[in-house]
Amino acid sequence: MGRDEVSETIEDADEVREEGPAAGASQRARLAIVAGGTFLLAAIVGIVVLTGGSEEGPGAPTGTCFETWNQDAIAPIQDGQHAYTAHGYRQTLVTRLDGDGQIIDDPGDEVPADDPDARCVVIFAAPQPDFEPDFGVRVYDKGVWTGLALADKAELDEIAALQAEAVPDTNAVLAAGGQLEGE
């Protein structure tokens, strides 16, 4: 078979394919697939619109201790960013400590952030103590965020216990910018 004969055979096959009864069915199948995909896309968009889907990340948690941290001029930038980059912290427990360094379950939001009997604390959750003893637990003391080891002379085992206790009870995520965000 010569080159011209092969070309004619290919052209003849294309004509048969286009004109045969399967051609109409094939086009209908493609249209059905396109219509189905369009319907599915419209349904997804409708669901997102109705449920209030958004590209925004989690918002900042509310409460005196969260606000005290996030609105502080130094804590997010210095402590938060350092905790994020140098220590790799993400999960935190934002709560309060009593005068003996014990976690208070719910002191109420009307208590001032640095009340000596219910100070705000940011505990960076970790199964083992931090390599910087003053950094694993930050406490709001006398109007500034500082390490619990510095403010209360807390021992490493106390800090380790608070960090380990925080692991299953976290209530915030530390963002790269040092702010606390809701989980």
C-alpha cells in the first residue's frame, strides 16, 4: 500500500466515524458529562455560599488572657514569634494560674489579667520541658509577659508538668506572627 492509499484509508475511516450512529451517542455522552460537571460545580458553590464558607483562617479567641497577649506591644512579636520559630510551638493552653502555680479551671473573664490569685498564662504545650526553662510557660505578671521561672522561680519540673498537662487541653494555636488564634 502506497502513501496516498494510506491517507485515503485514514480519511475514509474518519468519515465513517463521524457519520455513524455512534457519533451521535458519543456527542450526547460528552454533553451529559459536561452538564453533570457544571451542575456539580454549581451545587458546590451554592453550599459554600449558604454555609458562609470563607478563606479567612481561624479568628482570635476571645477572653481577657487572649486579648492581653494579642494586644500586647511585645509578647506576640518577641515571645510569640520566638516560640514559633526557635521552639517550634504551635499548640498552646491559654488559662490562669493561682498563687501556687496551679491551673484555675474557670476564674471568670471579669478578673484582671495580672490578678495575683488568677494571673493569665500562656503554656506552650509540649510532652517534655523546654530547653529554655523560662520560656515554656509565659505568665502575665505586673503588666508584662515573662517566664514563670523568672516571675515565680518555678523549677523545671513544675514547668515540665504544666507543659505536659497542656498537651490534651490546648485551646489556641500560635501563628507565625506570634498571635494566638482559635483552634
